[in-house]
Amino acid sequence: MSEHATANSTNFHRLQRRLLRDTGKAIADFSMIEDGDRVMVCLSGGKDSYTLLELLGILRERAPIDFSIVAMNLDQKQPGFPPEILPAYLESIGVEYHIETEDTYSIVTDKIAEGKTMCSLCSRLRRGIIYRVATELGATKIALGHHRDDILETFFLNMFFGGTLKTMPPKLVTDDGRHTVIRPLAHCAEVDIAKYARYREYPIIPCNLCGSQENLQRQNVKAMIQAWEAEYPGRSSSIYRSLSKVVPSHLLDTELHDFSQLAANGVSDPLFDRDATPTAPKLVDSLGGHAVKFIPNPLKSSP
């Protein structure tokens, strides 16, 4: 084996271990998968869902629990969509799969005027079909391929354009209470997923087949985060960690914190002074040490 090939192999296995660790941690942190679950992985043909399917397959073999996987693709009859690619790939790796065909493209183009954004209606139609198919396949969990960057972008979109502090939850129960949706890649960085997909040479299906308009607001937010990360490496990780370290008493939501009952009583906070702000190096050290020390690992580690 050449020195270059050896280096590539070493880099690949290091990257794979990191993605498996981050995925396993997300599954543990948010209790995503339980013994006996049947997980339906929504496979779009993009880098994220291919990576999700492969990582879950590896973790299933190493996990101390027993769960099954079925891949599901929704063929929405978008112009140019190659229907043969996903079945051929899934059969080649021996994964159970189901292809659902629904011409939502015609519905959306009929209802939405030319030049208007199709994404909202398309998403609602797709979501309803996914939930129905999950019931038909007996799936107990629906796994989506959203990653850390998707979560950060959604957080800022909701803040800037919706006036709310919320994002994509790593785990949720649908409004009707019938389905549980999970995002096992929640802790994974998009740059790692993109690199992994290039290593694996997945048969990627372009995401612009329907000619839909690019979500400019999301793209602007993505560019903003990438610019921050380029100038201040680690900022994305810091913002992401902040989503799990919420202090309601230091926000403005009166439904989360009862300010009307707040009064000085001469008793100090028994835990810590929440007004104290550590210096940047100390903050980074404390967070880094915490992350290393307290990562749970319910799944068997990589060899």
C-alpha cells in the first residue's frame, strides 16, 4: 500500500471514529433509540442521509441493544429524478428498504405560482407521507439526517425572522402523538459529513432537481456562521453548546421564570454566581474538560 493510500486510510478511520462517537453520544444524550426499535431512515440521496444510514448500521452491530433499520425514500416525481439509483445502492449493501412514490411535485407546481417558494407546501406534503409510511412499515422511530449546522442555522433563522429562541430538536413527538422523530447526526459537523461522503463515494442525487428556489435566508445564515468560524475557529461549537446550557432566569420569558416572585433575601445562590463570567481561556478549558469527562458511551467503542 502506498504512503498516500495509507494516509488516506488513517484519515478515513479517524473521521469515521469521530462521526460514530458524535452519533453515539447524540443517541445517548437524547435517548433516541431503545431496545426493540424499528428505525425508519429517511433517505433522500444526499450526503447527510447516506452517512446517517451507514453510521446507524455500524452502531447497530456494536450496540448493546437490538434494533432494526429500514431505509425509506420518497420519490416525489420531480423532473430528472433517477429512480434506479437508490434501489441499486440499497440492494448492493443489503439494507431493507421501501420506495414510496407520490407525485407531490405536480400538486406543488399547481398550487404555487411560478416564482414563489415551493418549500413550505412541499415539506408539509412530504412530512404527511413519511408519517403514513412509518405507520405502514411498523417503524417506532423516524430518523432524519439533519446535523449540527442545520440546527445552528435554524436557531438563527428563528431568532432573526421568527422572534423566537428555538431550533430543530434532536428528538420530538409529532403533534398527534403517534410518531417519534430523531436526528442522530445532531452532534455531527457538516464538514465532517461532507468529507466522509467523499471518502465513501456515495451515489449522490442532486438536491435541485425540481428547480426549486434556493432558501436565501438560510444560505445567508450559513455564510454568516462560516465567516465567524473562519475568523474565530470553534465559535460554532461554542454556540451549539450554549443550546444545552440555558439559564431561564437570565432571559426574558416570564413563562419560564417567575420574575414577580424574585426578591433579594440575603441568601446566596448555593450552586454558583450566575452573573460571574469566566475569562475566555478559562471558559474554553472548563467546557472542553467537561465534554471529555462526561461523554456517555452506551454503544461499543470503535476498534
